[in-house]
Amino acid sequence: MTSIHRYLVRTLALLLTLIAALTVVAAYLIAHHELEEILDAELSLQSRIVSGWLSRGMSSEEYEHLAQRLSQPGHPALLYRDGVVMPALKTSSEPPLYHEEERKLSIGLWTADGTPRLIGAQWNDRGIFPAPQATGYRWVDYDGQRWRVFSLFDAASDTWVSMGLRQAFLLEIAERVALNNFLPMLFILPLLLWLMRRIIRRGLAPIDALSRQVENRDAVDLTFLDAEVPRELGGLRDAINDFITRLRETLERERRFTADAAHELRTPLAGLKIHLDNAQAGEGASLQKAQIGIERLQRVVEQLLVLARLDRSETLQGDDVDLYEMTAELAAELWPLAEARHQHLTLTGLTRLRVRADPVELGILLRNLIDNALRYTPEGGDIEVVLGCEQACPTLTVRDTGPGIPEAMLDTVTERFRRASDQRITGSGLGLSIVLELAKRQQACLTLANRRPHGLEARLTWAFAAPS
């Protein structure tokens, strides 16, 4: 796409030129119409004046005198008697021409039956001008010219009076009016175009300033844009600043994730190396310790991958999921772990409870909750999963009889790599972080509370249930 500046300049220049052309055309058409009405009125008025001078008993001398007055240099007015042209009277001098435009006007007199009486100059050069047949206006083509003619019949003198002017006279005046409108505009138009270009450049200056502020920063500069912009660009600046905020949070999360992951992986790898060295030296117990280290390292990697996927994926719309069916399947899968430690894993409460969530992420969420309870509950302990509904809000509660969480750490235990219980339990401190992140994505609220005399209660609460 071309630049906004170039687009506006070209478009507005074309628009101004088009408006100027339309103005000239409109001036010409309006002038033509108005002049036609004015000249038509003049023709009718002059015809009435001439008819007022005529009388039935006018003598030949009076018509001859009138013919002399209507003659023009080189174009005498002709007098007719009984349809026959009379010879022009000899005069000592040429008839005067008071204005050059008189050649574009003429007049004629006819009897009631259309016999010519007096034909003025310009209407007798190529035969007699056509006689009138009705009162009113008409267009007549004569001698290669088009004439606007008004005719009326004077009953007092029994005479048709026709007065006309050339169409070229009307067009010439209209063209002069249009030209007088066009010439000033021809000089003003370049000035308008220059001013328009300056105004457009000044109006687009904030965009250029905003672009330069973005262009001149490097990849690590995530400060907000503070350029002064008009109201129309305020939304764009705020949107860029919002994007910078999200980008800053993402990069900070990536940095923190990388640093924490490197720190968390370094410890089990170092311990694993020590155990393998000891095993090579002949210490038999080191192999079992190395296996425990590998299991912990494997769990850390799996949970890191889950966190990485959560950080990079968008919130899903989800489907209708039956909590009881999913929890029962997970409990069956984890039963062997509870059985191996003589723990009691039970599922109680409602047997049908539907929520709207992503099935895969909800499965990871529930698995981490139950697995956490299994890991921190001692041998012979109890883990209870309860499905319920409080005030039309679905709830899932996992209760265990483990050591619980110190009260001072309840608010921070969901931070990544934060471990609050027995450090002898293999883990990475990522389980509750994953649970909290997944709960937010499933539009559920996670609450943690200690039980009496000991143990932990983790509860998920959805704002509303999915329709059955």
C-alpha cells in the first residue's frame, strides 16, 4: 500500500481539481440559464415597445424611416410592399453602428398572413427570415446561425413583430462568466494544493514521531512510548504500550523460567553424578540413590515441559466435562501408588457433576492435586477426593493426612520451585504452581487450608456449572 501522505495528497489534489472543474461547469450552466431567461425577457419587452409604435395607418415614409434606423453598415434593412422588396433609399452616409454586438440582434415585421413588411439587418442576407406562425419563443436556424426569437401579433396594426438574437451571443456571455470564475481559481488552486500538502504533512507528523520512537529503540528496550500524539492515535499508542507490557511479562517469565529450571536441574544432576561415581567405586547403595535421583529428574523435566506449554498456549474455550468420571479414572490409575504405601484413596460426594473445562488440562490439574496428596501423606494415611456443589458452584476437594503447610507459607507455596513440606519427599516444587496456573485457565479458584490435627485441604471451585 502507498504511503498515507502520498495517498492524501493525490486524492485531495484530484478532489480539488475536480471541484474546480465542476465549479466552472456549474458557473457556465447557471450563467447560460439565467442569461437565457434575462434575454428572453428583454426580447419580449422590446417587442412590446416596438408593437406600441406601430399603427394600422402608418405611411410608407414612416416605414422607410424605420428601415433606415434599423440598417447596419453593409447590411441594410429591407422594406417590402405587397411582398416585393422596395429599393433602398440613397443616403449620404453609412448608417451608424453604435456597438459591435448589434450585429447579433435583429427585428422583422410581417402582415397577418406572413407577408414581409420590414426585415432588419442580418435577416435578409440569405433570403427572407422565416415568418412567425405563433406568439412565443422559438429557435430558428438561418444563414448558418441559430437564433433565439420572440414573436407576437399586434392586432391594432395587424402586424407580426419578431425580435431575435444569435445563440452565439448568449454562449459568448456564458463563456465569459465561466472564464471569469476559472481564471482566479487557476491562480488560487496551486496555492491551495501547497497549503493542503503542508497541512497534511503537519497532521501526519505525530505518526512519524511515533514511528521514529519505535524504530530507534533496540531489542532490549521495553520502555513505554511517551510521544505526544493526537486523540486519534492515542488508542494505537496505548495498544503498543499494552503489547510492550505483555511482551515484558512474557520475557520476564521466560527469563525466570530459564533461571529456575537451570537451578533446579543442576542439583539433581550433580547428585546423580556423585551417586554414579560412588557406585563405580563399589558402593552398592549408591545405585538405588541414583535411581531415586533419576526419578526426581524425570519428574522435574515433565513438569517443566507442562509449565512451558502452559506459558505458551492460549486459554481454551473448553468442553462440558463430567468431573466424577474423570476423577474416578485418575483415582484408578493412581491406586497402585496408594496401595504400595498402604494408603487409603477414596472418592465421595456427588456422582454426577459437570463443569466447562479443557479435558486435557483438567486431567493434568487433577492428577497433580491427587499425586501431591499421595506423595506428602505418610504410609497408612488417608486421601479423600470429594465432589460437591455449594451455592450452585461445583467444587472438588482433595483432603490428606500429611504434614500440611506452615501457615506463613500458605500464600507463597504456589510459587514455582517453592517446597514447604518434608524435603525428603522427591519433588521439584512445581506441582502446586502447575495446579494454580491450570485452575486459572479453567476459570476455577484454588484455595489451600490446613486441617486439624494435621493434613492439607486443596479445593477447586468453579463459578458456575455446565448445563446438563
